Amino acid sequence: MTDSTSLELPPLYESLTWLTPLSEERAAHHVAFLSDPAPTEVLDMGCGWGELLLRVLTSAPQPLDYAAALRALRALVLPGGRLVYGEAIWSATPHPAATALLNGRDDEYLTQDALREQISAAGFEVVDDDQASVQEWDVFEAGYRDRFTRWLEANDADHPAAEQVRRQYEQQRAAYEEGYRGVLGMAYFRLRG
């Protein structure tokens, strides 16, 4: 007899879009209600993996509220406590190919200097900061695309989804190499409360 507590089943999100009985049509109705007009804040208090929230944010994208997030973090860090804060930034002036994945918005990220000002305004001491190198990004992006490669290696070339997976691989490669490589950065701030 097999102990059911040690049985590892695939996660539910691989089989279900929602962790509730909800059709695509009803979900679209909910998304339209929540995103038109575009809200200034969105809160998801349900259980699940946030699929409806992600769709609302796709429908009505919002710039990140760095000040609110940093204030919330500051409230959690004791005086003298330390925090490493990593955040995406613009390393260079964004252009349409770099912002394509962000629905063409260049207000989604700040520069490293502008983010440093926001961090200081929230009450943190910036001990030092630096930025991920292009080489680190290249390794990250190659690893990100590797899931497509591994899928293709594990499945037959004539699998019904093979063309879609090849297309996703190529879209990701092109978005990075021809779009945001060297423009989208990642800054790491070492902070003291």
C-alpha cells in the first residue's frame, strides 16, 4: 500500500487556470469590471495563484509604486537592520523594442539614481549598490529559455505543441537579444534601517 502523504502529484496550476469553478467568459467579465477605468490600486484577497489579478494588471497595467513598497519594507526592518533590495531598472534609455513586453510603457522602471533617491526618502541608508552585468543577464536569459529547450528535447518534434514551444523560445530570445539586452537592468542595494 502506498502512503498518500508521500505521493508527489503535479501542482494544480498545471491542470487548472483558476482555483475555483470559473469560466473564461466569466473571468473576462470580472477583468473588464475591475480594469475599466484603470484602477490606481488592485488587491487580490482570494486563494489561488493570482491568475485573475495578473489578467487585470495586463488589461490595465500600472506603474510600480516604489514609494509605497519601500515604506512597507522600511516598517519591517528594525533600526540598524540590514536589507538587500533588488529591483529592475532602466540601465539605458528605453526604446520601443525594449518596452515591447511592457505594452510599450517606459514608466514601469526607474533609473538606478532615481531609485536610490526613493530608497533614501523611505528612510533607508544606502550602504552601497551595484548592477547586474550584461554577462549575468546573458546567463539568466539562457537559463530562462532552457525550459523550452528541455521541453523540446523531451518531446517528439511532431508533438502538437512543439511549434508553439519553438515560437515561445524564439520570441523570448528576440525580445532579449534584440530588445531589452543592456537596457533593462537589475540593481542591488545594500541598505541599513
